[in-house]
Amino acid sequence: MTTKPRSCPINDIEHIRKFVAYAKRRVNDAEYYPPINHYRYLAALALYSKCLTVAGAIITLLEADFSDEGFGMTRTLMDVFITLH
């Protein structure tokens, strides 16, 4: 018996949009306040916020058919990843 893969009625961009919205909600609901004197925590939280903002911008560019510009912005996400690692 062979089964055909089911196609999802929601496109890939919408899945990513929902994931970014979920990540934002999790941070906002946690009400995380890093210690004032520990700059590593402040920097990490700022970079995480930057990632969410850039991800939203990339989604907007993809929906407007500017995929090349969106792909170029993924470098920012990689830079943040390397910095945090």
C-alpha cells in the first residue's frame, strides 16, 4: 500500500511567521529581567530580540517577492548565532 504525502494547506512562510510569533510570545510572557551588572545576559537578550526583528523583516521581504534581499538578511541571523555561540 502506497501513501501519497499530504500537502499542507498553509504555506511555508505562514509556518515560519507562526513560529516567530510563538517565540516572541514566549519571551514576553516570561517577563525575563536580566541582572543589571551581568552584561552577557543583557547582550544575549538584545541579540535574541534582534533575531526576532530580523526574522519578521525577512518574512515581509519574502511575501513581497524580494527573496534575494531576504536571503541576504539571513547573514545577520548567522552573525548573531556565531556571536552567541
